[in-house]
Amino acid sequence: MTIEPSTIERNKEHVRSFFERVWNQHDLDYIDELYSPDFVLRALWQNLSLGSSGEAGKDEAKQVIARWLEGFPDMHVTVEEQLGDDEFVVSRHFATATHTAPFRGIQPSGKRATMSGLTITRVRDGKVIEAWTLWDAVGMMQELGIMPPKLRIMAIAQRLGFLERMQRRHQAR
């Protein structure tokens, strides 16, 4: 007797195949096969390749990934853990890469760096319809020597609202 995998397990496999084929094998055309026509990427971080946080459609998402792979051609992403619930798959992933080509105007450093991330992917009928992603690109840029270490602390403080509160307190004095 053959037991069919659950929808959740199939969805997790679709997401794993995205990381393997697109990021590790550089098969950007797989996005056309896997993503729905109305796919939306929601970058929850200052995505250096996108130019900001925000939303992107399927074609722009492909361009974002292509720019990362051009600047870091040996990038390898490992999915470390996945959780699934109905249409949603949460993936904790880890990337390693060497900065060997220009990336968004930043000249190659030749250094190897790491970047951890989380992605929530929504899969319906075997197609990825949206994804929310958050990568620690600031940490990676610090490892490459492109950003100073204190910026990371400032970015975290800003995200948590500490800088705004400090400014208000200072202005109230």
C-alpha cells in the first residue's frame, strides 16, 4: 500500500525545490514553472538587490535573484528547517557565498560570507502564489567588510522603534 504525501508535505517539497533549483542550480526559468502568474514577493528587509523593502511581482523577483547570483555566483542555500500549515510553509535557511563580481555598484571583495533567513511561502495547487522573505543581508555585508559592525545595531534599534523613541525624548527636553 502506497501512502500519498499530504498537501503540506507536497508544499514543503515545492519550496525546497525552489531553493535547490533556483538558488543552488541557478535555474531561474524554474520560477516560471513554479510561481503563479500573479505571484507577489514581499521583502520584509532592505533587500539590496530589490533596492528597498516592499513588493515585487514574478519577473522582478527573478531579476532580484539574478542580481544576487551575479554578484555571488557560488551562493548555496541550505534549508535547515521547515514548518507547514495548510497553504503556508515556513523555511529557515542559511546561505554561503563569495563576493566575486560587482553587486549593486559594490565592487567584489573576494570574501566569503554567510546569511541566514526566513521565508514564509504560500502554495496553492502546486503553485507559489506569494512569499514573505527576510534575510540578514546587513550581517553578510558586514562580514564582507562593506558595512561597519555598528550599523547592524542601529538597524535593529530602528526596526524596534528605539531610535524614534530616543529622538522624541531628546526633542522633549
